[in-house]
Amino acid sequence: MLKKSIFIAFLSAIIFSPFSANCMDFKPGKYEITSKMEMQGMSMPAQTVIQCLTQEKPIPDKSSGNQGCEIVDMQENGNKLTWTMECMQEGQKVTSTGEMIYSEDSFAGGMTMETGPQAGNMTIKTQITGKRIGSCD
């Protein structure tokens, strides 16, 4: 359960703080977003959601809120966005790094999350892809 709550908190905050996508090759609209998580000895089934992404918020938000998480570094370079984030979840520090690359009506990227001793010093990797499927309602 601890691993699941860390993962949910992580995805809810994955740099999903506002920033401008004006310089990136990004087309706002409704996106089909698929994420697949893997950790040592285990692979989780892929999850797919539909979300409306905007110029101000071009990164998918897995859930609401980002309690206990802080972006400590975020860089935009052309169509690539990279970040480092730290979260305090159930008394332990979780550090994650990630990268997302945009291509007009799609994006792909990944994240790596390092957990502390209470969660087994695990490395959790998540791959995310998204494709535009239309305009927002």
C-alpha cells in the first residue's frame, strides 16, 4: 500500500505545476495518455486516461493535488522538459527525475523515482505517452 500511495502522490505532482508551453511544439486539446510503471521484480498494467491539456498546463495530471511534493528543478529546452522533484510521503523522502518530449500532437517521456528504506530502497520507472484525439469539450 505504501508503494501505491507513493506512486499516486508522485504522479499527481510530476511537475504538474503551471508553466508556459509557448516555446514547445505542443498543440492543446484532448489527449489519450498511457502510463506504465515498472519496479524491481514487478510490472504494473498500463493505465490510460483522457485529459484536456492546455498551453498553460501541457503535462497530464494523474490525480488532484500534490501534497508533500516540491519541484526542485525544472528546465525547458526546445521540445524537451526535464525535472527533479522531491516528495515526503509517510515520513520518507522520495526523489524523482523525469523527461517529456513533445511533438505537436503527441508526447513521450519517462520518470524514475527513488524510494527510501521504508519502501525497500526501490527504483520505480514509469513510461508515459500521449496522443491528441481532438479538441477539448
